[in-house]
Amino acid sequence: KRPDGQFDVTVYATSKKFRADSMGTETETPMADYVDVGVFDEAPRGSRLGAPLAVRRVRVASGQSRFSFVVPKAPSRAGIDPYTMLIDRNPGDNTKEVR
């Protein structure tokens, strides 16, 4: 929490991109895609994400990335590709509870 009542949030992510051929064989390929990264309020019952406190579309490269936000209230979740716009075999790991 900042002295002005807002909150600093840093999101750390590891990204990889794969292409699959007609037989389903996956090959890792360099990533340089624009992806949403966001910070969210507490989710209402039955929802995965709450109201967005900050969402930014950024260019993400393969490997590790760090994104910083200042939000007006205490966040509940944060992550990369929170709306699952990219094909993802495990979309449940895109956002995490804020500690």
C-alpha cells in the first residue's frame, strides 16, 4: 500500500509459444505477441475474475516478464491473458491470487 492509499502491484509471468503441426506435434517458437495483463478486484460469487482495476495490452516475448501497476484499491487477482484470448492448454494458471 502506498502513502496515497493506492496499491503497487507487480506481475511476474513466464511465457512460451508453441505451434502444432497436422499430427499434433508441438514445436516451441519465439513469442512476440500483444497480450492483456491485468489486476482485478475480488470476484463475485461464481465468477473467476472481479472488476478490472487496471488492464494493459503489452508486447510479450518468450521467457520471463515483469509488469507494474498502480491501482486504486487492494487487488484480489492479477495475471497475463486473464480473458483467455490466446489458445491455452492450462488457462487456470493465467491469473493468481495477489499476496
